[in-house]
Amino acid sequence: MKPWISKIKNYLNTFLELGVLLLAVSVLAEILFGPDVAFFGSQVTKNLVDLLNSLGSQGIAALIIVFAVIFTYRKLLK
């Protein structure tokens, strides 16, 4: 059972890293080429700002979520 769990964990870590890299590339492409980047569709930075604004309006729950994401991300980097 442990080999399956470690294999799934490895796939999820790789998928998460790929997602973060795609997010970074899409933000960079939007900054360089403007909001109408053909490869990524909608405005990524606008969506990120909207997400952060909605988290900010939620108060302490948003703070807990942000700390959980940071903790998880730091744990994956080790």
C-alpha cells in the first residue's frame, strides 16, 4: 500500500509544481504582452487580484487558508 501512496504523492507534487510554473509563466506573459495573451485566455492577473481581494474580505478564515497554503508549499520544497 505504501508504494501506491508514495507514487500518488509524487504525481500530485509534480502536478502542483507544474501548476505553479504555468501560473508564473502566464503572469509573466501577461505583464510582457498585455492582457490579451493568446495562449492563456483571460486576464490572469485580474483573476489573481480578485481572488486576493475576496480572501481579504473573509478576515481570519482567509488568513488561515493563506498560512495553510504557505505551509504546504514550503513542505513540498524540502
